[in-house]
Amino acid sequence: MDLNTPRISKIIDDWIEEDIGTGDLTSSAITNDSGNAYWIAKEEGIFCGVEIIKEIFKKIDFKINARFQISDGEKFFKNQKLLELNGPSRSLLVSERISLNIAMHLSGISTYTYNLVNILKGTNINLADTRKTTPGLRIFEKYAFKCGGGVNHRMGLYDAAMIKENHIAWTDNLKNAVQKIRLNSPFTTHIIIEAENIKQAKEAVLAGADSILLDELTPELIKQGVKELRNLSINTASHEINKNLIIEVSGINPKEISKYLIEGIDLISTSSSITKSNWIDLSMRYIN
């Protein structure tokens, strides 16, 4: 993630503007010109946000010196010191809430993701995210998902084409839909078709999809269906069929993910890392 891009820089500026506004009304009570502080973890987790937090400090006051003792994607434990700070006292106080908020939120996503990814260890299945993200925070939340060991699905409607249930209802047939997308998109465009049953998934393979998303199917149906889809993609005589078909499973309860460790699945996608994760409790302590 490039923090120097205008879009990301502006988002961080907006966070600062939202909290500081026209100025911190409490700052006039501060008599010490400089101060020292540190961050401590109040529970264990996977950290995310080092460079983002550094950028927040830099934007608020370039005189703040932040020395991280942890890296993104690294595990930390309760009572572990994560960061040492020194700089102008007023600036440290102003930056506290903004920087902690984003670190706690992103580290919560990374931690939740890490725990799910651990269940997939020993398989060839990757955990992928979705577009169910907080408006304005997608790029950061998806980065946090990666720090937890997951892989990013499409970032938006612009970098991959997904033909979903409602698209299928409003198109004449899948093969024509795929051809129209190919005609109107760059050659690099990846086309995903969501299927609610194996029959529909087979139609999607024959239509020339790059990926098939099996949505809300039972493990038993998926086990049989994956074999059939692989055979169809490999043995068909049509040159339009993708021989390297990606099979994705979605719409499952994350608590039941261990039931879906099925050979032949490439991805399990979930929104739960972002929609169900809790913030990790971190605190800034000041040194007198």
C-alpha cells in the first residue's frame, strides 16, 4: 500500500480533520513542551498499521519521533510494549485517539483473519476477503486482511467482473454475458460467475468463466461438485474453457470453516474478518 498516493493521503487528512477540527480546546492546559509515551497491548493479537500510524504522526507534527518495536503481521502478547514515542506534548495528545483507533481496528481484522487462516493450514485453500468493507476504509481493511495471512479478492467493481445472482436473472444467457464482458474489458479481466447449484456451476464453466463461486452449498454437494467441475474444465474439447479454473466457496458460517477443507477448492471467501472482528485493546501510556 502506497501511502504517498493522493487518495490515501487525503483519507488520512480527513481522519485528522474529523477529530481536530479547528483545534484541540484542551491543549492550552498543557504546560510541558515535550513528552514521552509508549503503546502497550492489553491483549494478544496480530499487529497492523505501522506505516499508516507513522504517517498520522508525521502529518500532525513532523517532530514526533515514533519507534515501533513490532512489524505488520507480527504477533504480540498482553502487556507487550509496541511503540515508543517522544515529541511535543500537545501533538502527542492530539495524535493519540486517531492513531490508536485505526491500529485497534486494523489489528482486530488481522487477528481474526489469522485465526481463520490457521484452520486452513496444511491445505491448498486460501482465505479471501470480500467487498463488504467500511465505506472509505476498504484499502486499509483489505491490507489488514493480508497482514493476517489472507489474500485479497477484487478491490472493487473495476478490477474483476463477477456475474452474480441478480446479473444472471437479468441476462439472456451466461455465454453471451461472458463474451460481452470480454469484448468491453481489457484482456487481463478476470471473470467470476456465482453459482447457487452444481448445474449452474457447470453452465458457468462451459460459458468460459475464469472462476466459479459456489455460494451457500453444503460440504457434501461441494465435494462431489468440485470433482465434476474439474473434470469438465480439463476434458472439454472447447478452447474457450479455462483449464486453470479457480473454484471459490462462499456464504459459509466461519465457525464451520473446518467442514470445508475439501480437496480441489482454491479459495474460501468471507466478510467476517471485517464485519465480525473486535477491536484489539491497545493503550498509550505517558511517562512523567
